[in-house]
Amino acid sequence: MRFSHHAVAYLDILGFSKFVEDAEKEPDKSKQLCKLFNEVIPREILPDGRNSKYLEIFCMKCLSISDSFIVSAPISEHPTHPALVVVSMKAIQIAHAILDMGFLVRGAINVGNVYRTDSNILGTGYQSAVKFGDKSGDPPQIVLTDKAADALDELLANNMPRYSVFAKNESGKIILNAIHPEPSYLPNPQGDVNEYFRKYRDTILENLSHENLKARAKWLWFAGLFNANVQYFSEIKDKSLAIDQELPSITINYLNPPPPLEDNFKWAEPFMAPGVRVKINTDLLKAE
């Protein structure tokens, strides 16, 4: 048994067990599960066609255990795309598909040693991702562990592109922007971004009236991530989709802050496009 360095994403689907149970009796839900496993998980992670089929090129594996998914890829010395990035992109594709089914994802991404087969995964790289991500009181976010954050910093120091899929939460932790509106991440890559976000908004509003306070608090936090995407990304043209609530502060695309204006050009500030740091209030409402 040989352990080696991998990027690992642990994704816990909140409330997924009941959906699977219902899918045994309801054809529509069964079709959604088929789409998740047969289309979303095997799909290429990049829209540019550069040999991005994850099985052949990145040696990525995606395992389903009960109501969770584990995505992993080995860290190689000269990758076409870093394992940490491709695992993150696949996690976002899965998160979109899960939200389209009406559920939220909570989890973590880690870097560490694992041993993998086609049906199992062992090692501290996986165990730490589970421990970090499986916190029942935490918001529905996919957080980078300290080791993953260090690995990201190292990639940036080596001139890795500053991918916009990474964000920061209200506590300053690096998270994935789990609903990044890149079309190739959507459940249907040919679908309309605005229509998907309109559906997501309806799902969020429905769950904000949840009788369970803890469940409602999770959707309230997620509404902040939703609003940040609506306000920042030009792909989402209907800015009225933003939800009118007191929501947490999410920094979208934090790797690309706008350059400071030199003193001689301060006059141009009113004409600049909105900066990448989108703030949605500062108070996170929590259930008691």
C-alpha cells in the first residue's frame, strides 16, 4: 500500500439521504440522480477543450459514500492544471447540480497523503478533509484547510493563473465560490445562467421560511453567497435577483483585487467598473 500526495474534496450533501429515498419511487428524482452521476461527475471541468477529461488526464476519482462525495486527484510535478484547481472545479460542478436538486453542500478541500482504489480512499489527506468539513454547526460552504490554503499560496508564487473560483467568507477563510456562474459548471452547460440563478433564488427564498431555525440559518448564509455572485458577475444580467436580507459578507474573486489608482488618476474613480471585492453587509444572522 503506497500513500501519495493528493488534493481531496469532501462534500457533504445536506438532506440528500431523503432525496435518494424518494428517488426510488419518483421517476423525476431518479432522472436527476442519473444526470448527476452519468453527466455532471464525468464531465470535462474546463470549457476550452484542452484535454480536460478528468479521468484520462488528471487521474481524478469521485466516490459516493452515503450522502457525501469525495473528489481526489494526485499532485504531480508538471501538471497541465494543478490538482487543487481541478478538484475545486469539479466540486463546483457538483455543488451546482446539487443546488439544482434543492440541496446545499458543506465540506472542505485538503492537500495530503492518501491511498486510493476505484472504490475506496484512505489516509490523513482524506481524513482531515472530512474532519474539517463535517461540522454540523457550520454554514454550507466548501472551505480550504490550512494545508490547502498554503498549497494555493505556493501555486500563486509559481505564477499559477489567479482563478476566480476562490472567495473569502466573513471570517477571512478561503472558500470555493460554489455557484460560480461559469456555464461549464452549470448542470446543463448549454443552459442559461440567468434562468439557473432565478431557480436558485426561488429555492433559497422557499427555504428562508423553513420552520427549523438551524436549517434557515444555513440558507440565510447561502443567500449571502448568492447575492455576492449576482452583484459581481456580469454573466448574471438581472441584478434584481439579489435577495433583500441582512446577510453575511462574502468577498468574491479575492485573488484579483482591483489595482489602486495613482494619485494623478483619482478623478477616474467614479468611472471605474465595480471592484471585485463585493461586500454584503457584515452581520451573519445565526439561529439560537
